[in-house]
Amino acid sequence: MTLQQWLLLCVPAFFWGSAFILMEIALPTFSPLVIVTGRMCIAAIVLNTIVWRQGKGWPRNPWVWIECAALSLINNLLPFGFVVWGQQYIDASLASILIASAPVFTVVIASAVGKERLTWLRSAGVALSFSGVVILIGPSVLRGIDLKGLGEIAMLGAALCYSLSGFWTLTITMGAWSVLPSSLATGNLSAAFEFTDHSLVNWPWAAVLSVGALGVFSTAIAYIIYFKLLAEVGVVNTSLVSFLVPLSALVMRLLVLKEQLTWEASAGMSLILAGLSVLDGRLLKRTVG
């Protein structure tokens, strides 16, 4: 990867890391459903406008829309919903660190379906990352799952969804089409259950701008750059964004929310990132070589 591509990789990492902060700002005002709706609808407008300007209309084949709906469920609706619901009970940095475990799920699933062999090195990487997840969730979960524990499990559910969506061949066109089913579904639900009281329109500007930034930057623009890098450097190099997202969220948390970093978060993140570096393999090869 060139220096320009490395710098470009940092952009979606920053946007996805800041998404956890933006959701933390928006949650006191909006419900999880409204946040997901705003994020999906704004992203759908931006992405489909870009696709239309490229001369690509919507597909006429109904099977394409069925695929888009399935991808929308796995890559957008479920993970976005899990993340914003879970962040009602856990902080932004913990959420981002747990999401970083997505490549671990990818390796396990790929091995289970026979796409990749689970070598001893990959097994060590999975074990390291899993140890980090255990430290983050903590032994208290074993004594009974409370709302904090459910929030942590929701983040792991989102990570699993992102790992499953990685098995699709993603392009900017497919990404634009796939956000439409989610935006229509959440829009109808919000119209039916969330916007019945006219007093709800008296929203703080910080919350409104946070939802807008989630749609424009953390979804639409991040997708565009991510798909561009997928085409240029491949899925392996692009997957390195998983290393950068939790670091971005931690920095944003310390600077914007003035929150303190616990030892559990530091230890858990270190183990997860160590496991991801083992799974990636390139850092180890350079060290040994």
C-alpha cells in the first residue's frame, strides 16, 4: 500500500470510530430506532445520488433487490441497531473495541465453511482476541446477565453481522442499493411509533447534527472510501481498518467526552489488537524476516 492509500484508510477508520461518540451524543434525545432511521435515510440519499450521477439506475431484476434486502439486513439494519441499542448501556470506547473483533468471527466462519484452514497461528490469534473480549465483558456476566452485559453481547452481535457481510462482493453501487430497504423499513416504523407527538420536534442541535454526521460521514462517505480501497488494494489490506477504528474511538472519547480509560479497556484492546495482528500475519512475517 502507498502512503496515500494508508492515509485514505485512516479516513473511514476515523469516521467509524467517531460514530460511537456521535451515537453517545444523540442517545439522550433520540431512541435507537430514530437514530438508525436518520442514519439510513441520509446515507441512502447521498449514496444513491452519487450512483445516479454515475448513470446507474436502480435494478429491474427482483432477485437483485432480494439480495440487496438480505445484505441490508446483515450489513446495515442489524449491526446499526445492535450498536446503537447497546450503547445505551456501555460507553463508546468499549463498544468500538468489541466491534473490532469482527475479523475473528470472519476467520472462524471461513474455516467452518471450508474457505480457509484454521492453522495453529490463526488459532493463536483467535485465542488472543477472545481473551481480550473476555476481559472486556468481565466475569460478572457469568453471575447473571444485566443490561450492561446485554449491551456488550449486542456489540458482539454487530461484529458477527459485519463479518458475515464480508463474504459478499461489495461495490459502491450495491452499497447504495442495499441501504434503501433498511431506510424504508426503519422510516415506516419510526413514522408509526416515534413521531406521533409533535413536541418531539424540539430537538437539541447537537443531537440533530450527530445523526446527520452519522448518515453523511460515518456511513455514506466512509462506504465510498472503503469500496474504493477494496477495489485498489484488496480485502486483506482494507481489513486493516479494524485495527484503527477502536484507536480512533478511544482518542475521540478522551478528547470530546473527557472520559477516563479503564485498565480493562486497555488490556482488552491490547489483546484483541494483538490477536488481529497475528491473524493478519504480515507484522509477524516482517518481524521474523
